[in-house]
Amino acid sequence: MLFLAGCSSAAPENSREETLLDRLRARSNAYTAFHYRAELTDGRETVAIELAFRAPGRAVLRYGTGFHVVFEGGVGHVFSKGAWSSLDYAAEVARLRKEYGDLVPGLETEVTFLLGGWERLRQGFGLRAQLGLERAGARLAWLRELEGYAAEGRTFRQGDVRVELDERGFVERATVGARARLACTALSVDEPLDDALFAPPSPDGLREAGPQGREALARSVEDAFHRWVLEAGATDASIETLVRVDLARRYEPEKMVAVLRESLTKSLETWRRQAPGGNPAVLREKLVIDRGKTLGGAEIMEEEVQKEFERALDRHFRGMALVPPVGFMKAVAARWRAAVARQVEAQIRKPFEAVFDEKMKE
């Protein structure tokens, strides 16, 4: 449910002239309330979209009849496909900042809306409609996504995608190809909104998604946090920290080392029982063979770890509203791979070697 808007590879905002999107972001960030409704059609089916916000942090998103998000006090309640799940997004961000460290100094988050991914309509998928916590700066996140489009007044184009904004920063209408189109049907800004608008739907007839649903939401927060770090500059130190913590969390190397030590201890005890007073040279040869097999397995494992981390980095890049320059992505990917190699060496291979060194000294 969380997403990232923007990329630090772009020029700093204070180094360029203010744009229409900058002015619309500043204006819309000051709204104390809004209620936006629109209809989206792909030529075959029409769905309603509804966004509402009331300061300081109450928000709701409805997309058709099957997707509904209610946000209040940093907690998001997601209702989708007959199931519901909840997550304290604010607490999750705080946990990640504690676990990874302050990799994004001065990080502030706010409830943020997105209507984007317009090209998905051409491919037969739904619009990317999202509500969640995002780095402060653009409550209407499409005002950042549109920075990658060609602008003509309040009309933005990219290929066959055409998005028109109204003077308040909301999507007035949009077209994708010959059939898909969105049109605003109602909008109020800074007007009183009824509490009932933000009430979560009844859970009657819905199943609780359980731990898996919550874990999926938590993973989305983790992905967003990684994007924020990459957006903040992707320094060598921050990349190393992300990789180090991720490797430890996903693979639990300490447990792997403990299992190796226990397995090797039992294997040696069995050997000694079967060959009491056996030749120490034979025992050493056995340890050398076992060591080679174990480290060979670690090399194979590193290949799989590299692939997994490569997929994760690609996912972080694809989640950005603005696609980073190719040169930036290649440079980050190279440093990312190098960091993975170092952390596999430090957390897995060297501790494995240390276990065998201990046993050879016994």
C-alpha cells in the first residue's frame, strides 16, 4: 500500500525554477480537507473512485466495490477481495528506522494519495490507486509522478496518456489510448466532512486476512523504506546497511552457523565413537573435505542471494514514481552487488570457516 514518489537523481528542487507542479503541491499540501470523486472506464466496465482527507490524518480511498482503505492515526485498514487486514504504519516506520538506523535524516511522513500508473489501463490492468504513509512533500502524489510527463499548461502527456489537472491539483480528466478514460464527478476542498465518510466498512461477511495479510502490508512498508533510502542518495554506507540488515533478517546467518556447529559436532562425535583412538590425520582430512563441501555450498547460496537481492532492487526502482536515469540505476546496482558479496562473506562464509577452525583445534 505504500509507494515512493520521486528520485534523488533529479536536480534538487532549490536549484531549478519553480514549476506549476511545485505550486500545486504547495497549495494542495495546505488543504485541511477534500473529497474527490471520479469515474474510470476502460470501454467495457466503469468503476467509481473516491478519495477523502481530513487533517491531521484521517483518510479514505475507495476503488470500485472491491478495494477500500481507511486510514486514521497512522493505522491503515485495508479491505480487498472479501478480506481485511490492518497495520500500524507509523509504528512500522518507527521500527524500521530503529532497526536500520537513521538512513533518511529528518524523515517525516504523511498520509498520501496516488492515482497513477496510467499505462496499466492500456495493458488491461486497473489504475494504481493507493493510500498510505509517504515521505512528506506531496499529499497528492500524482503531482510528482507527472514530473516525468511533457507539460502544456495543466495538461500532461506521455505517449497516448493524457492527464488534465484542475487549478487545485486534482485530476480533472485523463485518457489512455482510445478507450480508457477518467473524469472527475465531484470535488470539495476545505469544506466540512461527515465522520461517516471515514468509517470503516462492516467486517460482516469478510474474512480476516490474518498474519499473511499483515505481513504483506509490512513488506510494502519495508519496500517503501528502501526506496526512501535510495531516493535520499544511495550512499555506499546506506546501501551497506540495507544489505547487511536485510541479509541478517532474511537468512538468519547466526542460526545457520549454530546449525553447522551442532551438525559438525555430532558428526565428529560419531566418527570418534566408531574409530576410538583414530588417526588424527584422518580426522583432519575429514574436516578438510567437509569444509570444502560447506564452503562450496556457500558459494552456490551466494548466487541465489545475489539473484534475490537483484530482484528486490529492481522492485524498489520500479516502485518509484519517476524512473531513475539508467546510469544511476546501473551504478547503484553495481554497488548493491558488491555489498551483497561483502555481507555474505562477513555473515556466512567467514563464520562457517571459523567453525571448522575451531574443530581442527580441538
